Amino acid sequence: MKTRLHLRYLPAVIAVLLAGSLSPAAEESERAVCDVCVVGGGSGGFGAALAAGRAGAKVILVEKQAALGGTSTSAFVTNWEPGPGCSFARELYGHLKAKGDTVAIAPRVHRYQSNEPYGLSYGTPKSDLTYDDTLHRAGKGRKCSVVMKPEALAGAMGAMLKTAGVRILLKTTFQTAETSGRTVRSIRTIGPGGRSATIVAKVFIDSTGGAHLCRAAGCETMLGADLRSRFDEPSAPEKSARVLNAISLCYRIRRVPEPRRTEAPSGEVGAFGKTAFVSGVSDRELIVNPLGLVAGVVLIDKGYPQTMALARRRVGAHWHWLQRYPHFKGYELKDIAPMLGIRESYRTVTEYILTQGDLVAGLAGQKHTDIIAIADHPMDTHGAGGGLRNVRAAYGIPYRCLIPKGYDNLLVACRGAGFSHLAASSCRLSRTMIALGHAAGAAAAEAARDGKNVRKIDIARLVSAMGAGKKPTKGK
């Protein structure tokens, strides 16, 4: 057996080892055993834990933040852009809808213009729009977003997971993975108060976003733009390009009678894109997504703390710039998201890699028999080399994109799954991640129950259950 330490968490491990002030109770290690362990409680992790729990598996979900939802909640990206979603996303919408003023179907009320370079989308009273109006991006017809309050979304996720019997460990950080051959045996975590734990599971699902569990287990990964020759993608660069999708740090503004003005921050903040997408359940309170606020490679080069510090300085400069437009004159800054909005980092080499060819072919041209999720968002890259490249129709994501090469009891269901750089820029959205998690959780529960390799589950039954093998229709 071998234990692999994820270097990103080495400072935290050292801090715990050196913390002589910790009480004996805080130093004790817990051992937990389950059928399925999901690492990461964002959109993919939520879908995975819910599916596995509902299938009867004993599930432990590990999440480093203080709330569920990941980017959709802690990073304030509570805008589900138009596009397909599985039954879990619809169910989440139903939970929020039942609680009143926490969710809305939002049309675009302002589109990007040269003199006002921002998009604006929020719910309006007495709207005749329905959830079905949000279920596609490609083609004709209404294209609306689902916008939510982040705290409400986290609460709805928790309520659904609770009914499925999932054990949720918040403020708990993945540390190391213990492996043997083609099997992940256990993981180590650090929780509140520095308390460590060992979690043993039959099947593990990596939903961390950055493929942290896969990397710790030794899986091959990809980072940045792929060369055109690697996947034969016409839009990929011919020469090496160290480019990752840009990072955002969203912030919340509120409308008040006498708003406080935000002055320009002192010191150097550097260049950032002067554009934004602004959304909200209503126009009383809005969330501003600055889009390309920090280059994606900064996170890789500088680490999370320095990237967050830079992003917070730029938020001040961004809001100072945005508040001068007439629409925002009556607003003041309320708060800044506690987590970065990371669009791209490490991606796992899996049994199949989704590429631009799949996106161009669409469902009609794809020959895969294991499609478990669909998407139709443009290839959307922010920052250097950025832009939109539309897709003509919905395309499918095969189950093989969730199976890391080299392991028999490990799945990956997050933006770090088996996608090329270009494909990831299209299918990285929240509802797609929920669907990937949904499929991974159902597969993991079957593998754990029957003692199967994750490649040997009943894929035809999984595809049928997900209902993703054909273009979605209203009500799907």
C-alpha cells in the first residue's frame, strides 16, 4: 500500500502537526467506513451523494467549505445559465420555489453594449416564464436563466441529502489518499479543530473541481490549453499555450435609499476586464460576476491565498468602475463571496476524453452508447484567447469521461473530469455538473452493492435512468 499526500494541503498538515496547543481530543483520529465516499460538496458532489444515498448506499460527503454547493453557493455563482439539466436540478428548483422569494426564472433585461458592457438578468413579478424555458441554449426559443439566493440553494441541497441519509462533513479538507494497485483504499481528512479522520469506502468519487483526489491517487491529469494535434480540435492552438479559463470573484450589491459609494482601492491592482454579468432573484439585490477578473494561471503559479487577495483588491476596483453606470447608481456593495469562482484547473485523463469534435457532432452525430448527460452551452473561455464559439445542438457526455484511467473504484464528477480544454469550457456549468454527479453516484452505489469494478456496472440501465441519450423535450 502507498499513501499519497496532495501537496496543496501540505501547509495545513504541517500546521496541524506543529499545533502543540491542540487538545488531545482534537488530535484523535476517527475511522469511518462507508459504501461511497464523495469528496467535494459542490454541484457534482451534491448530485453524486444524493444519487448514491437514494440507491441505498451508505454515503459520506466531505466538503471543505462551511456550506454545500461549492461554486454555486460559496462563490455566489447562483445563476444557472440556459441549458439542459437532470431531474435533480428540477427537484432543487422545486424546493426553492416552495420557499418563496429564493429563486426566479430570469430573462435578459439588458444585453452587452459598447457603452454599457454588462449583461443583466433578474426575475420580474407576475412572469409567465417556467422552468422549461431554461432548458436549452442552442437553437431558437426562449432562453432564460434560473437565479437563486446562495444561502437558500445550500439549504435546499442539505435538506435533500438529509432525506437520502447522507452523512455530511463540512469544514473538512481532503488530505491524502491510500492506494493499493488499482484501488483507492481510504482517504485522510482534517476537520474542524484539526481533528483528523480516515474514511474507508468501497467506491470514491472525486467532485473537488480540481481533481484533487485523482491527483493524490496518481491519476494522469491535463492542465491548460491542449495542442491542436492532441485531440484534432480545429479551434485549439497549434503551438503550446499556457492558458486557463479566467477566475472570478463575485460580489453582492443591494439597492438602498442612500448608497455608500466605493472609492477606488489604493495600490496597484493590475488590469482586469471591464465587463460583468449581473443577476438576481429580483432587482433589490444583485450578484455581480466580474467574469475575467484574474488570469487562471495565477492560481497555479501563486496559490489560493495570493490569488484570493488579488481578486479582492480587484473587486473594489471593479465595483468602483461599475457603479458609475446609471443602472447601479442606487446600489451599494453588500458582501464579497468567500470563495473564488474557478472555471478551470486540472482535468483527469479518463477512459474517454470529450472534445470539440463531440460538441460539433451533437447527439445526432455521436456514436457513443454510454451518454449519461447532455449540454448545449457554447465553448466559453474567459481571459487570454477568450470568446464564445456556439454549438448548433445539444451533445452528449459519455460515462467513460467519469472513469479515471488506472483505477477500478474511482470516479470523477466535476469540471476536472475527462474533457479537453475546449470541451470543458462548454460543459463546466452547474446543471451539467449535477447531472454528472447523478450518474456517478448511481454507478458507484451499484458497484459498491455488487462488488463490481466501476467499468462493469449495467451501463445500459444507467443510460436509461439518466434519460440523456436523446435531445431533451419540454418537461424532461
